[in-house]
Amino acid sequence: MSVPILYSFRRCPYAMRARMAIMASGVKVRLREILLKDKPEEMLAASAKGTVPVLVLDGGVIDESLEVMTWALAKNDPEDWLSRQDNALIAENDGPFKLHLDRYKYSTRYEGADAQEHRAAGFEFLQALDKRLAGQDYLHGAERGFSDIAIFPFVRQFRIADKDWFDAAPIPNVQRWLKELMESPLFNSVMTKYPLWKKTGEEVQFPI
């Protein structure tokens, strides 16, 4: 079987969580770095959705980030992430929280969106995470798991929208959790900048 191809965009939170799961699993892929504003025809031929990540396998394609995570961890899950997975919490992150995140961070793209209203609505989810993280390092206890990695990149984006506000907000457990994950060797290992595959034709063996 040939090594799968992973189309990815470094700063996309969906691609981030997929890369983190692949990195943790140690399963090898051929990473093709893209720009979302200049998508390769080969990626669009594999998945007409035009979003990342796209994992091209022999005889199939996986183009949902949570499914990419599950695919990698089903092959090898050294930290037992799959035992620490809260699908309802992840769905809340991917649904309502992501909606408010987009309209907070990119309010000018959405007609009638009030950034402050969406920040307040998104903050309710962060408050719930803060309560859950009270007295424990991660969402399921002392060890990071699937839920942490699935949700973390989106909380990181929420912080980026206004770092000073986020860092002063009364969510100390979320701030600690986010800092721990942002400074982790795992996260930093998946944020390496690679040349664009469309321009160079250069694939990267990932994990390196």
C-alpha cells in the first residue's frame, strides 16, 4: 500500500487537529502544504468540498478532520486518546462555538454580525470548559486526549482575535490548559512551515 497523501494548510484549525493526531500516532503520510485561496486541482479532484484536511488513501478519501484523527489513532494510539473523547462537547465546539468564533474574529465578513455579541456568546462555551478543567489538567483528567486536541485549535483562534482581552478574562483553567497545549512539543512539531506543494511539487514525509 502506498503512503497516504495529506493536503493541509498550516493555520487551519481543522488541519491542525488532524496533524496533531497523525503526529501522535506516528503513522506516515505525504504532506502537501496548500493555500486555501489557491487550491490545487488534485486536491479538488479528490474532494470537491475544497477544505482541509484531505487524506487520500488507496481506494478512498477522508475529508473530515475528526475522521482523519480517528483513522490515525485507530492505527496507533500510544497515549490512548480514543478513550478520552466527548463527542457532545466536540459537537458544541464545532457547531455553536465555531459559528460565534467566526463572527467574532471575522465580523466584517458577515453582514450584520456584532463582534462583541458573538464574543460574549462564545465566552459561555469557554466558561463551561473552565468549569470542566477545574482541578484537572485536561478535559478528561490528568492526561490529554481526543477532546483536548479536537477543541484546542479553535480556542487558540478565539484568543488570537484579542489576546489581551482573552488573557485578562476570568477563565484561569482554560488559560492554563491553552498555554500548556500551545507550548507542547506536539503542537510545535506540527506547526513547521513547509513550501507550498503547488509551487514546488515538494511533498514532506510527515511525521518527519
